[in-house]
Amino acid sequence: MPIPSARPPRPGRSNGHSPQANGYRQRVHSVSVVVPVYRGEQTIGALVAELDRLSAETVTPGGTAFAVDEIILVHDNGPDRSDVALLELEQAYPQVRPVWLSRNFGQDAATIAGMAAAQGEWIVTMDEDGQHDPAFIADFLDTALAERADLVYSKPTNTRPHGFLRNITSRGAKLVLATVFAFPIPPASKASG
């Protein structure tokens, strides 16, 4: 596992406040997005561009203010030029922070490494390939706050089929999370993963 370098949050977010029309200040929730990257050379740029739109203060349907303060891209040593893409994205977007793994550890380990490096108040994990829509971050935050939940889990609606080994590993990771955070796991399905 890598030892991520500590980097303070972007200036202007430390108090977590923003002006509101009624004169009161509402807290702005800081969100870190963790993306494991393996063979993401062609797809990661589009995802980061979408997430960049959420780096400005955004208000959820439930009225909660948030901003994506950091996008942690975990390089899992894929066979393509994802490393070059991550370096370019780091230069182009101030909220992008790459985490470099020493070898390919797999999606679950890369996700955990990114979560360990995250500094935001809330952590959202996403796949690099467009399976998760960044627009749902607002709904996840509303749900977490309304339910006083430590973890909100959803299933992608546009899943691609994966192999047996990947599906069973993913299911195992979900069971561990369910045990740690005490939430129900939906039954396995053909599209789970």
C-alpha cells in the first residue's frame, strides 16, 4: 500500500461556510471522490471533467451545500498510459490528486488506498469507466444526512458483465463493508459487481 502525501484542502473551504440569501451561513460539506484507475487512459478525463463541475459549491435537492474538494485518482498500474493521463489531469485540475501504487493490487485495494488518502468529510467511490454518474453524489449526501448513515451504497444501472472471479471478490468486499457498517446487502444478481 502506498503512503499518501498529506496535502491540505483547497483554500476557502476550511470553515465549511458559504453565504446564504437569508444572511445565515450554511455549512458546505467537503467531498472527496476516489477513483481506482486501471486501463482508464481513454475514460478518466471525461469523468474528471464531470466531477470538476461539482468543485464549485453545489446544493443538493434536499438543500445541503457541498463541493468536491479533491478527486483522488489511484493508479493501479494498468497496461495502458493511464499514468500519463493522471499526470496531465493533475496539472489541469487543482482538485486532482494521484495516488501511485507500486504494482497492480486490484480494484478493491486501490479503492481502499484512495479512501485512506482522502481528506474530505465525505468519501464517494466511483469507477473510471462511466458506470457511476457524478450527478448522484447530491442524492447520496442527502440520504446519508437524512438517515444519519455512515455509508450509502448503490448499484450502477449500466453495469458491464464481469468474470466470475471479479464478481465473487466484489461480493466479498461488499459483505465486509456490510458487516463493518451494519447495513443490508441486496441478494446477488447476474449484474452484481
